[in-house]
Amino acid sequence: MKTAISYQIKLRLSPYRVLNVLILAVALACQAHAQTAIDTGTASPAKPAEIEVTVTADPAENPATGRYVLTAGQIETRPMANSNLTDLLRSHPVVQFSNHSQNSLTQGEIKPDAISMHGSRPYEGLFTLDGVRMNNDLDPVDPGNGVTLAYGTSSEQGFYLDSRLIESLAVYDSNISARYSGFTGGVVEAGSRSWKGGQGGRIFFRHTDSDWNETITDDRLEFDSANNDRSNPARFQPDYKKSDYGAWAETGLTKNLGIVVSASRRDSKIPMLYLGGASYDIEGEELVEIDSPTGYRNQRRQSDNLSAKLSWYPTAETTLHWTMLYSGYEEDMFMNGSANSGYHNEHDGLGGILNLEQATRLGKLELTASYRDMKDARDSDTHYQVQVLDYTDWENQKSFVSGGPGSLDSRQKNAELDAVFTFDRFQTGAVGHRMLAGAGLNHVKADFTRDETHYAPTFIISGGYVMPYQADAFFAGSEDARYTSYHVFAEDAMKWKRLTLRLGLRMDRDDFIGRNNLAPRASLSLDVFGDERSVVTVGANRYYGSSMLTYALYGAQNNGLNHVYYGFTLPLDSPDNDWTPTHDYEGLDSLKTPYSDELMVALNQRWRNSQWFLQYVHRAHRDEVRSRPKYDADPGTGYEFWRSIREFTNDSETDSDNVFLSVRNIKPVVWRGIGNTFGASVAWQETKSDTALELGYSELDLTLNVDPRYAWYNGSVIDARDLPATDFNAPWKVNLDWQAEWKKAGLSMFNRVTWESSRDQVYKHNSGTDDYYPLPDGRRARKYSTARIGSLWRWDVTLQWQPAFARGLGFSAEVSNVFNRKNQADVMTWNDTTYKVYQPGRQVWLGVFFDF
């Protein structure tokens, strides 16, 4: 094992050595290029950074689409927290963050926060880079059940992109063009940095530390890493150190060929107390007692980004971009109270994108070819998990667990071709047209591999005897799934006088689901006075979600599950053990693609130097996939036991209503040389869902006789469809943004004040004794109650100082929750007690950067 780990580390470090040399070479080339320009008198004056503004809609180009844009200049000055894409969306009025994000208990984490738009599942948002889908479809939901033997943990994004290495970020949340599909929420579109004739770059470093920051917890909660356990090995993180650093550089290689390279690393070290003591292990044919020492161990998180983008402009009509990208995430974990329980998780993505843009007499042609290879892997120190139930003292029974969760590997490979043609505007009589059409195909191959059989035996100690009780095993093996998807779409925005009618139709088909999904898109806009200052828009659209590979691979993950009832023989791989296959799923062959139907109305109003946007959106999410228990007899043991089987169905649904008003100034307001940009928004949303949004298809209660159609809620039995959302559920949200830039002094400042209204937080009973309500037909309903969470507000500020005399050197400070407000975000049930969970108190990031 040690040899394999060291080899893996060498592989991970070698790209950095190569890229360090590449960045150094680019920097030297930039310096030489600049010196030549100075010597020849052709050097251009430095271009001052422009103040950009957030745009909620673009009536001139597309009055129908709800659109939110951030440019590179804004990205640099906004609070970036862990430098993930979703960290930049805190000001978006429609984007809802999970209640678990910005959790004071787990401040050492660096993964992207989950988001939801208009009541969608968080994994049903579309993330793209340069127009190419970057979602993780392997198994994007962490069900919150701790470490499981069947599968690892992952998240919605296949690539954890560093926000400092992108050039733009756009969000589309309503009236979304037929060009996009594979989502039921919205679209988050990132654009990578492209060479546009310049040379230069930036080196940066940021750091924060638990000693600098404030942690707010429930006074009744013993916030100590010693209380982490096997069910949740990273629940409490009182100590951490986080750093992120990297560089990007650009230069021209020829007159019309240039390159941008970038590299970054985000790193977190989380020391945790490991409680050792007595435990048990298997040595050959014997169960032996072992002892492990108590002490501190580091859990570690690391996220890497490497990229290079070549841009070629052979003619004024032709542009070619070639992007190569690597995104890697890894974490070292252990399960407290379990000996030999260490394991290592990886979440990696490798991609290549080739994009051709060609201007023609009729319009612009875009051809894109891409390849993505995404992997989730777990490397466990052991291939077994031993549980011992000690009944020697019946009044003081003990339980011991040792061993890790087992090694496994999931992989997704996508090869995609896409073509889009955007026609120039043309007239047919009195009607103007703006048309686009496209087609594409995507071949997907996924596989799940368990290289080594993982055993989970249970022993009972009683009366001085050790008795093998029962055992589970996930047999080694692999399985793959593959399919090809196709799409075609067409769209026409027809303008007649003050009316613009946009009609679109998209068809998606894949041979996994085997259905033709037709998604109509329609919107009508009225320019009220004909001067583009007052535009009213109504729309009706359908969006289809993605084909989740997890459904296809669930069979692989659980196909190897076997069981030995009532005793077994050591060693566990003995031929005397009678392993019984215990498959626990069905319904994979009858799934449909989830979809969302949207109705919306919006007003876009320009008044003097301000832009106002008012919008109402209703979403009806239907055919959502969920897991539910199906009860069946299991004759495989020779006994008629009833067991619960996971059945995948399309019978879940969610309804969401959202209203928001936003305003911003169109041009900066300049006062004494300081440019000021203001923005404000107020949003209301209500979401009801019969399945927890944060869990989706992974939510499953295997308790016998549970009827998922009903819920017991605050003393009454209701239809589960009427249950308020358990997450992503802030009803009222207000954001105030103020960006100020004093170019003469090299100072910039961004302020954001956020307010959220109080709410009744729905939570599931988890006491172990009173979690279910008996129904008249003999079945039971899951119990839910509410906890009152008060309103909260916080002030976040970012400062940057880059004085002219420092010759490129700059400093940054980011302070969130400046006044150290005690803001409750959620509730948590632990050890049969419900606790309040708070957002972090005051947090400070300090940074330094150098532009060259």
C-alpha cells in the first residue's frame, strides 16, 4: 500500500513541475516581449481596469432570457471564500444555497456549496465551461449517511473550477434558450481566459486560520473533534488552516497565436482527535484483540486546477480555441473510534475542448469537440470491516468496529460533438428574425470497479465464547454502462414593431432512457414605448434534466452484495461459507427523464441611470426520480423473511414559486475620483416537495410499512407533496451590493449586506423511538416537525490595494460577517437531541498578489 501511495503522489506532483516550468517560460517570454516593445517604441500604455456591472437582462440582444453576468474584473473584487464558482453567486436573487453551506461546524471544507434554482434538485443545475457540460453524473448526491460500503461520496460538479482562473460567469435562470438542456433548474456558464493579444499574468496567495476566525455553536453542543464518529467522520472541525495559491500567465507565440496557462491549489489541514483503545481484528482464522493509541491526526482536503488554452486568429473571420483542463480533489479521512479505518477519496476531471468559430455571409458557425474523463475513487487501508458485539455484561453492552469502507472506483468518459449556427438578422416583410439552430451527439461510457472483495462480518461475545453471527460481502467485480445521446434544436426570435416572439423547440434522445424528449420554449416581449426602456415579457418553457448515470451504475454498486445468515467460517473467503446474493434494487429499466415546466412574467425597466428587473417564475418539476422501499419476500435463505428493496420511480414532484426585484446603476457613479456601482435585490420563494431537495433519488427510509405518499407534519397527516422544502428554503432574501474603485490610489472595495427572513425549518424526526405515525391501513408515515429559525443578516467586505509604487504588488483582505453576528442557519439532530446550527462568525482571509 505504501508503494502505491507514493507512486500516486509522484503522479500528482509531476504536472505541477511541468506547469511551473511553463509559467516561468511564459513570464520570461512576456518580459522579453515587453522589453522589445519598449526598445522599439511600440509599447502600448497599460489599459486601466474597467468597472463592470451586473446585468440581469439584455433587452437589446435577448429580452426574454433571465441573465446574470460577472466579468473578470468583478470576480477579482468580490468575496470569493473558497474560490469556487458557486461562491460568486451569493448576490444572485434566485440562487438558493443549502442550509448546510457556510456551516460553522465544518469550516475546514473547501468543496463547492450546493445550489438550487427555482426549487430544483441541486444536481439538476447545468454547469458549463466554454459551452461544454461539466456536471458529474456518476453519483452527485451525498445522502448524509456517513461512509457507506456500496458507494463513495461526490458532488454535483465534475470539475471544481477555481473562480480566479476564469474570465466570465453567466447564470440563466428563466426563459432559457433551446440551446441549453440537461437541467431542470438553471445554467451556470463559465468562460475560460483567452489570449487576446496581451502578455502578463498574476501570482496570488491567500490564507485563513481557525485562530483568526470566530466559531459560533449551540451552547449545549460539545464542539470537539473527539465526538466525530464512524457515521460522520468530519462533523466537527474546530481547528483548520486553509490556503490557496497559484498563477496565470498569457503571451503571444506568434502574431495571431497566443496561450494562457494557469495553475492553482486550494489546501486545508484539519487536525482531529483520534480516540484509540481496545478493538478487534481478524488474523487468519482467529478474532484477536488489538489496541490503538489516542492522538491527533490531520484530515486533509486539496483541490488542484491546471489549464492551458491556445487561441489562434488566422483571419478576421476565423477563431480557434483549444483548452486543456485538469481538476483534481482529494481528501484523507479516518473514522473516529474505529481502528485501521483510514481511507483516501479522489474526485478528478480531465478535459479537452476544441472550439471553432467561423463567420460566414449568413451568420456565425460554432463547432465544438470535447472529451471529458471524470473519476471518483476511494482507496481504503483495509478490505474489511469487523463489528463485535460484547454481551459479557448485559447491563453494559459494548460494540467495537474496526476496518475501513473498502476501495472502489467509478469513472465517466464523455466524447461530444456540437454544432450551432447563429444567423445574422434578416427581414421577411415587416418581421425581423434572429435564428439559431444546432445539433450534437454525446457518447458516454461509465464503469464501476471494486478490485477487492470487501467483507463486513459481525461477531458476538457472550459467556466467554466468540460466536460468528452474520456477514455481508461486496464481491470484487466491475460493470459498465454506456449510451449515446443526440439533440437537435431550432429557435427564432421574430420582431414585429414593438413585439418580439421567440419560439424554440429542442429534442433530446438517448438510448439509456430510450425516449424522445421534446422541449418547447416560447416567450413574448412587448417594448411598451418602443424605446427599449420598458419591456414586458411572458414565457412558457419546458426543460428536461439529465440521464443520471448513477441509476445505471447502481446495479454495479449493489450487484456484488452477498450475505451469510447465522454463522460463518474464518477465513471469510473459505469455500465453506454459503454466500447468498442479496440484490436490493429494481426499476432501473423503466425510468423517464425528469422535466420542469415554467411559467414566467417579467418587467425590465430602464430609468435614468438605473436598470430595474421584476420577475415571477412558477416551476412544476415532474417525473423526478426518487428511491422508495418495496417490500418483498426473500426465499434465498430457506426462510420467508421480508426485506426492503430500493425501487427507483418517477413519482416525485416539486412545485416552486419565486418573485424577485433587482435594481442596479447602469454606469458607475463617480464622486471625487471614486467609481461607485450599486445593486440591490429582494426575492421571495416558496417550494413544496415530497422528497428532500438535498437528497433527491438517494433519500430512502427502509423501515417496514412506511408509505412515502404521506407525511405526519406538526400534528397532522398531509399529502407528502404539500410538505415544505427541508433545504434551500429561505423565504425572503435581500442583498445590497456596493463596489467602489479609486483607481488613483489603487484601492477597490466590495461590500455585500445580506438579510434573510425568519422561517419554520422543517426537519425529520430522528429520535429512534417516535419517528413514525401509524396510518389507518396499517402502514406508517414519517414524522416531520418545524423549528423556528430567526432572521439573519451579515456584512461581507473585500478590500484590495495595489499602489502604483509597488510595481504590480497588491494586497487583499476579505472579512465575512464583519460584526460577528450569531446567525442560525439550520438544525441538527445528534445523539437524540436537536441542536441549533449557526453560520460562521467573523472570518478573515488575507492575501497577496503580483501582476507582471
